[in-house]
Amino acid sequence: MPRQFRNSSKRKTRVQVCALLVSVTCPLAYAADPGQVVVPYVQYTYLHDDNLLRLNSPEAAQAALGSSKLSDNVQSRLAGIRIDKNLSRQHIYLDASATKNTFDYFRQFDNDARDLKADWGWALGERFSGNVGYVYSRSLTPFQNYRVLDLNIRTMSTKYANLAWQLHPDWTLRVQASRFGLAYDLSTQKANSFTQNLAEVGLDYNPASGSIAGVQVRKTTGNYPYDSVVSTGTINNSFSQEDYKAKIVWLYSGKTKLQFLGGITQRERNSAADAGYRGFNARLIADWAATGKTSFKANLWREIGGVNDVDANFALTNGVSVATTYLPTAKLRVDGLIDYEKRNYNGASIVTGVTPTNRRDNYEKASLSLTYSPTMSLSLMLSIYRENLQSNINTFSYLSNGISLTSRYEF
């Protein structure tokens, strides 16, 4: 499957409220038999967060919920099954899981989550290959995305297909299409439900060195079936976006790889011609295997992502992150991450009488985790994190610290 560079979609979710996200980031334990096709697994996570609701103060919690309590403990019990099978040159992958999340204090947020990933990696002859797949997730909406203090379940699904056609030993034509859907169960959030269609075509030059130089064009259309009601008027957040970018993957050495994707992005909201954006967007990724036990990954980006504020239809994000992995022994793994972002909301006023927010955020996150795998089937992970958001709109600011313990067993 051709490499993908992730674009921001809505507000970036950095720390999930429930422990499911922490468990997903845990390096997977492998089944005792590496060639095992069907692998059932179970997982348990215990999370403590001192500001679960992502509020700026105990007084804000008192005003919203009648209690100044901010912290809570969350337990996540997960069961799933994974199927991984090669049939000649075809690859079939399926991963399905169900999670029960329970809160010690905020019991109104207890929920059942569902996740499904299915992918068919296909090959036809010597020149054609690609993937067809489906991804589904149903879970609690993170509180940092919306200040909604009711049980708000969101459902996300993605259908995708891509094709790589080797025109020549050094040239590859890539085509992909996908459809993403997002829906909320809470009636007050229906206006934020939407679908997004993406189509992309790219041409890569990939010589024998393994490096890649290419270009790609992407067209994205977002459709919001429900209008947002603002005062006495309504707005619709449906949009269209086009990206024209250059792509470089440079294998600088056996230990260092650089990836770049950048170019012009232009985005327009269908209901307002003056609520658009045109500018340079790019992401640079550096991978460095410093030693056989230590590796680093750095990201530097300038990207826009859509958001659902009624008076700001996108945010321009400038960010940098550094992640490191250290393997002191065959059974121990240490992961660290530092992430910093500056988010600039455009504040486009669409409805007469609506004041632009001109919101500006500074986001910081640091995390550290230790994973111990005593056997091929069992892994244990201890993780701590700190998340800090400072906004010129004080009600959006918050500080959160958390610790979690995750255990996973594959049969």
C-alpha cells in the first residue's frame, strides 16, 4: 500500500478520554506461534486522569455539573480476534474488538465501544497491486473535541481502495479513493455529522536506490446534511478542498530516512465564498535508527484541518513532535513523545451578528511509557502523560495529567 501522509481532520485528538486510546498505542504482544492465522486476544486497562472532562478549573466543573470534581478512574475491558492470512500473493487482514469502558465517578459516561479493521491487499500480475478495506469505530467522543458533558457516542467509518500501477521499473502511477463518515448519537450534535469523499492520483519516480520522488493531486469534498442554527440564521459547513503537492522519500543512509509532502492547499466552504483558505501546507518526517536499540522520529508540519465552530471553518496548525524508542532488552521497551502545536482559527464570520472568535491555541503534550513482555503472548505497559492547552479564550484552556496500566494477552 503506498505511503500515506496523514492530514489533520477536524481537531486533532491527542489524548482520548477513555483508556482505549492508551491501550491502542501499546505495542502488541505476538501470538505464541508467529504463523498463527486466527489470534483471539483480551486486554485490560486502568486509567487515572486528574482532569477527565478537560475543563479549565474546578469552578467550571461546578457550574456545568454541580460538582467541582475533575478527576476519575476508567477501566476498559477489551476482547477481540485478529485474522492474518496470506493466500499466494493476496493478503487478508481482519481485526474486530469490543470494549466495555466504566467510570468510577462519572458513571453517566459508561459506554461500550466497537472497532473493526478489514483489509485485502491484492496483487495482479507483476504490475498491479493495491488495497481494499473498511475501518469502523464506535466510541465516546473525547471531551477536548466538544465541551458536551452528556453521553455523546460518535461513529466513524472509512471505505477505501487504492491501486499502484508500475508503468516502468522506475515509475509508478498511484490512484486512491475513500469515503469517510462521522455521526453523533446526541441530538444536539447532529449538525456536526458529515461525510467526506476523497480522490487522489499521483506519479512516483522510484529508482533502485529505494528513494521516491513524486507528485500528487487530491480532491476532497465534505458534505454536512444538517445546517447549524445560529441566532436567527443557519449555516452549512459543507466544503471542497484541493491539494497539489510534491512527495519525496529520501533514504539518506541505512539508518536515516526523510519524508516530505508539501504544496498548495485551497479550501472553500460552499455556503460562503469569503470563508476559504489558500496557502502552503507541508509535513516533514525524519526517522533515525541511532543504534540497534535506539530510534527517533521527528515530525514538523504546517497543515489545515476542518473544525465545526460556527464562526471558524478551519484551523491552521503549525507543530513539531519528537518520539523516541529504546529497547534495553528483548523484553523491555521504552517510548517517549513530546508534541507542540500552535493552532490558528480563521474566525470567518458567516452569519450577520456572529462575532469571529479569532481563537489561538498553544497545545503541549509529553508522554512516557514502559512495556514489558515476559512472554510472546503477554505484554504489560505503564504509561504517564501530561497535556496542556492554553487558549486566548480562557474557557478552552485546560491542564491534564494521567497514568495508566495496560495488560494484553494473545492466545
